[in-house]
Amino acid sequence: MLRAGAYAGLVNMIHSTHAFERRPHVVFLNPGESAERGTGQHWQLVSSFMGMAAMTFNMQLEVLYAERDHLLMQRQAEEVARRSFPPDYVIIVNEKMAAQQMLKVLAHSPSKILVIHNDLTSEQRQYVGNEREKISNWIGTLTANAELGGFRLMKFLYQRFGRREVNVIGITGDPNTPVSLERAAGVATFLNQTANGRICQLVFSDWSRADSHQKARVLLARYPEANVMWAANDTMALGALDAVKLNNAHVLVGGMGALKEALESVIHGGLAGIVAGDYFVGAWAMVLLYDYHWGKDFAKHGGPRLKLDYLGIIERTNARRFADVVFRRIEAFDVRPYSKHLNQREGSYDFNLKHLLKTTTRSL
Amino acid sequence: MRVRAKFSLRSLNLHTKLMLSLVVLVAAVAGTSASMLVEHERNSRLLALGDRATRIADLFSQSLVLPLWNVDLRAIENQLAALAPNPEVAEFTVTAAGYGTVATVKGSRHLNDGESVVRVRAIEYDPPGNAPKEKIGEIRVVLTKAVAQEAINRARQAIFAIMAALLAVLYAASFLLLKRMVRSPVNRLEKMVDKIAGGDLDARCEVKSDDELGRLAARINYMADQLRTSTLLLQESERKYRSIVENAVEGIFLLDQAGNLAEANPAMAQLLGYDNACDLTVSAESDGRPKSPFSLSLTATLFKTLNADGEIRGLELQLSRLDGTPIWVQLNARGLMGSEGSLRYLEGLLTDVTARKHALEDLQLQRDRLELEVSERKWTELELLASRERLQQLHAHQEAIREEERKCIAMEIHDELGQLLTALKMDLSLLSMQLPTGSAVIQKAEEMRELIEQTIRIVRNVVSHLRPTALNYGLASALEWLAADFSRHTKIPCRFQSTHPEPNLPDPPATAIFRIVQESLTNVARHAKASQVDVTLANTDAGIEVIIRDNGQGFNVVSARAGYSYGLHGMAERARLIRAQLEVHSKPDRGTLIRLRLLETFEKPQSH
């Protein structure tokens, strides 16, 4: 939280330093909590890396937390749309399927809209259309390839288990959030390709550690034969790990999202592995908006709907290094190499973490 | 105590008793009904509680499948919490298979032992496809009976309160109704009966209803009417019978066992020579002197008779009048029983029969005289009968003599005169043969011969009438001749029929029968105007029977006998002489039948 405050102060400082310049104004309607209350630091980290990117690109970032309340998020979108001086860009998340309504609200705003993290479902798109169609100021969508993340996580856990028979318990997020389904679909895709892999059960959770813990305990009792468990975020993975420890079960646990505690758990041999990179989505969005603002439309590099593969496995061997990059030396986080405005590079955007790790390693 | 309670219960009036009975009855019914209602309420509420528990458990077992499958504890708790505010809920517990309790919700009530209804249902997940159901946990629903018990208690209180209120209202209404419908009419009836008992026969009770009391009042009114009528009739009857008693010719009295007259009518006093009846009873009761006409011994005898026979009927006594004159009286009496059932009084009717007694004595004298005369008359009658018998014998004898004389005359005429006439006829014939033919003398001779012939016929007729010759050849021949003679003289066909062997009768009865038949045919010729006559002679074992039947105009037998029909009397007399039974049957226009039945068998004397 202190760190978030520091970033906010940094943003303000940049704003005051370049007050005379025309800086693009970006509003991020963050669906998460402004302070950690059990659902993890994911959205706070997203804002932090966005702030770093904004500072890097000399952009004005305004973050509005919805505190996991999609109705509040809706009201925040309405408020932004009614502003006399609307921002140049509004970044929204399709958390709990709220993006459809927000797009409608913001459609009459001069602000450009970018949807990140959770894409609109096909049903939603039937109503609102696609980017730059009915809602012309909806300029693009940026999501991670969550299915690929799930696929990679399960592949990692399977390999880690020695390619023996795996009985998998999955704990994904709420069913209304597409990314939770996509992650589960990736897991299922891998297990379907594997002869000795079986899903015992997939349950939906509210992304919280406590709920995941409770579910994991019950599911472990229900499926004594289970030997692999995954969760759709690292908070839930930690909850599941607690349950495994409590039951003294020999179950490998993997998660998605690399929060600090999860990384430490990986380092200390708790979680077997985690899929990292989700909380950089905000920073990648700032890269796209920077390029767009300065004439490099990202649509020309993969279209307005970008589903990018930037998620990677963090395991015990690389966890410590990743933690250092993300949590200890965030100021060294440099997104400039990913900008096509700053780097004349053709082709689609490549937000692979290895560039980041290389960059940060160099800066170190 | 029991005696006092019985006494106090008996001393209660009808209204109070009815109210008491009603209260007891209604209290019993209401109490029983209330208890049954409470019990029913209790059972139904507990059943409903059990049903609710079952429904909740079933509902949860269905609704918790997906939350439990997904281990969605919040949803499970939300579902449990949704029903938790129900005051009946004691506890909802969801357990996961192999894990234990995953969610539990407790109600606000403290649960005591035995006050709960528990339902446990399995929560089974039905996986897609053909996989069997998988039990993933259980829902345990515990509902407390306390709420139902409180409701039952409230219901009990309400029911008892309602019953008490109903009882009170019913009591008040019944009290007023009974007071109006029973007590008031009964009071009116009591007053009316008291008035009637007090002699007010005009008192009537107002009939205000058609119920039993109303009908009772109407009947009491009717009874009062009848009582009034009866009293008037009784008074009238008393007046009438008192008048009868007072004006009766016979003495009517009431005699006790001491010989004293308790009651007596004026006729009694007059009969016994007293001025009035009071003197007779007062003197007997107060003076103590033996003035009673009934002596002690007579009284004792009379009561003894009464005790033995129950009544005294027509007993004639000789009593003494006040002046000592003896009188004869006839006593009819019966006993009057006292309340203790013993004979107390003799109720008697005394008739003065002194005059009758004297008359009877005179009558007895007259009767004795009459009896003497009757005996004399009887003797005279016997003499008369004997004389008559002799007369009849004389008549029979005379008849026999007359018949004998007829017979003799007839024989004399037949034998002597006939022969002479026959000789004269023969002589005339011889003389005529000697006379010249065609002379006047011949003519004269012829005329003489005809005269002789005529004389001979006359002689024959005379002889036949005196005694038919045919009778000498038997009854049948005589009757056959008689029939033929009748037919010849009267031109009326007379048919004779003898169906049996000819009877062998002596001459007197044969002659008598012949004469009776002859008289009958004479009557037919004279009076009957018949066209056919049948004479039948029958000789059977039962006797000889002769029937003369004609189809003439008939006659009244009774009037003929009452008149001077000497022919019928003669026939009867002849029949009596031969001890025969003569029947004459005739009616006007129906012909006549005369039947002569000879019962006695006569043996004809053998002719020598």
C-alpha cells in the first residue's frame, strides 16, 4: 500500500514536472481492492506496473479502485463519462461481465477505451459489437492468453509429478469472469491430451484464499486419490496449499499469478510452480496506448483485439530472480523496449517476460 | 354429609337443577372437546412440524447439491441462513462426505433433549452422463418442538378461554331462557294450582308457548275446566241424589257396628215413626238409651251376614216403630269399608213390606182355595175324558153295528130282493114270449122289464152304497172299484195304484180305510174341481199307507178344521178308531194330498 502511494506520488510529480506538456490522460477503472483484503495484490500490482509505465512514457494515469464491487465500477465509469474534461483513454476490465455496460456508458465519451485482462464474451460482443465498430471509441482489447497459461501450468505440474497418473482438482475463479474459464480450459486441454491425466473436479471460487482453502479441504476429503491441485490465481493456490499441508496430503499445488507470497512459497518449496505475468497487463496496455497516442496504432500489429502470450512458469529455480525484479526493484521496470513508437520493430507485439528479465538484469 | 348433600340437592328448585345439569353437561362436553381439540391441535402441529422438517431436509438435499459440489460455502450458508430465522429452526448442519461439517447454522433457541425433530438427508450429485449418483454429503435439519409446544399452549389457552367464554355465555343464555321458558311458567302453574286447591275453580293459566310446559298449562286449564264441570256435575248429582234420598219412599240409612244409625233419610224416620231423620240419628247417638231400631244382636247378625256374603239382599225383618208397633221391612244392604280396609258401616235400604206381607198372606189363602178348585176340576176332567173314551168306544161300536147292519141289509137286499127281482125278470121274459108280438101288452111287458132292470140297478147301487161288494174281495179290489165308480160318476179320471201285495186286513179297518178314501173322493168331487185324482195303496214293512192326491184348487186345512167340516172330522175319527195317522196337506191352488198311515198290523181273522 505504501508502495502504491509512492507510485501515486511519483505520478503526480511527473504530472507537475511536465505540466506545460500535452500529456495523455489515462483512467484505469481497477476492479480490485486498493488495499489487500484477502484476494491478493494482483490488481494493486497491475496499477503499480501501469504507474511505472506511465511514468516512463510521461503519461497521466488515474486509477479508480472498485473494491471488487462491479456496481461501484459501473458508477465510476458513469462518473468518468460525465466529466467535463474527459480523459484521453479509459482502461476497463470485463470483471464480472461489467464491461458491456461500461462500454455503453463510455461510448458517448470522447475518451478512447481499452479493455484489458478479461475479454468480452461472444455473447456480449453480439450486443456491443467488436472494437472500432458500433462503439468507435473502443479502440482495442488486450488480454493474456489465459488458456495457454493454464495449459503451461498443468504441463509443468504433470512433468513435475514425473508424468505419472495425475488426478487433478481445479479451483478456478468466478464463472462470470471469462479468464477463469479460459484458464480452466487450458488445464483441461492439456489433460485431454494426456493419457493418464484425469480431472477429479473443477470448482469455482471467489478468488479468495479462505474460500480456496475451505474448498480444497473438502475436495481433498472428497477425492482422496487426488495428487495435483491448481488454482486460477496465486491467492487461491496458497489457500489450497494450506489445505494440503493441513491434511498432510501429498499433492502438488500450482497457481497462476506471481504475487509476492506466492513467489516466496515457490522459493520455499510450497507451491510447485506458478504462472506469472498477469499483473503486467496494465503496463502492456500503457505501451499500446503510448504507441497509439503517438501514431503507432497497435491494431496494425495484430489487430485491435490482442490476445498475447506473455505468461510464463515461475518455479523454484527462477522464482527468486523474478521476485527481485517485481518486488524489490520495481523502479528498474522498463517498458520502453516493448514500444513500437520507440523501437522501430515490425510484427506483432512480444511481451515475453524474458525481455523484461533481461532488461532488469541489465539494469541491475 | 351425603345426607345433607342429598337434602340440599333435593331442596333445589327445578331451574337450579336444570342449570346445574346443563353446567355439568356442558362442562363435561366442553372439557372433553377442548381436550380433544388440544390433542388434535398438538398432533397436527407436531405432524406439520415433522412434515416441515422433512420438506426442508428434502429441499436442502436438492438445493445444496450444486453448492456443496462446488464447495460454495457462502451459498450453502446463505441457503441455511435463509431459513435460519425461522423460530422453529434449531440447527442446520451440512456435512461433506469424508470431511465433516462444512456449514452449520443454529437457531436462537436452546434445544432440550427430546424436544427436537431431526431429519437427515443425503446430498447426492448427479453427474452428467450415465454415471451413478455420488453422495457428496448430508444435510441434517433439526427443528425444535418448543415453538409448536408454545403454539399448542397458546391454542390450549385460547381453546379453554373460548370454551369458558362459551360456557359463560351459554350459562347466561340458558339461565335467562330457562327462567323465561321454565321457571316463570312453572311459577304461574304453581299459583294456578294453588288457586284451584284453594277452591278457585275459575283460575286459569295463560298459555304462552307450545312446548311441554305450554301443553301442561293447557292440560291443567283443561283439567280445571273438567274439575269445574265435574264439581258442578257433582253438586248437581249430590243435589239430585240427595233429593232422591230425601224423597225416597224407602228408608236409607247408615248403620255402624254399635247399632247406631249414622245417617238416615226422612223416609226412614217416617217408616220408624220418627218426626224427622235427625231425631233418629241424634237419639241413637247421644241419648244412650236403647232407642235404635236395630238391636245389638240384630246389628251383629247383619254385619256377620255382610262379612260372609258381601251383601244382604231381600232380607225381611220385623222391626218396631217408635210407638212400639211392629212393622215388616225388607232390607237390602252392603258394607262400607273404612280406610283401614275393615267393614265399618252397613249401608241399607229399608222398604216397608208390612202391607205386602199382609197381602201375601191373603194371597196364600186365595192360592189354597184355588188349588182346591183346581184339584176338583182335574177330577172332573178325568171323568170327562173317561166319558169321552166311552163315547168313542160307543161310537166305534155303533159304527161297527151300522156297518154290520149295512152289510146285513145289503146282503138281505142282494140276496132276497135281488133274487126276487131276477125271478120277476125271468118271469116277465117268459110271459113276454107268450104274448103276441107287437101287441100293446108286449109293449107294456117291455116297459115292465125295463122297470125291473132299473130296479135291479137301483138295488145294486143301494147295495153297493151300503157296502161295496168288492170289499168282500179285499181292500185293493174295493179301492179299485171305488176309483172306477168315481171316474164313472164324476167323469174325473181317477187312477188307482197298488204297489205292493194287497194287505190282509180285518173288516173294520179295511172298511174304515175304504170309507176314508170314499169320503176323500166325495170331497174331491164336490169341492176340488180337480182334473186328475190318484189313489195309491202301499203295503210295506213300515205299514199300510194310502194316499189320495188331486190337482184341484186345494183348501186351507186349518180353517177347514176350525169350521164345521164334518167330512174331515169323520175321516179323522175313523182313522183314530183304527189307530191310523191321517195327514191332510193342502194349500189353495196347490191340490190336496191325504195320507193315511196304518201303523198297527192287523191280523185278519181266518174265515171258516
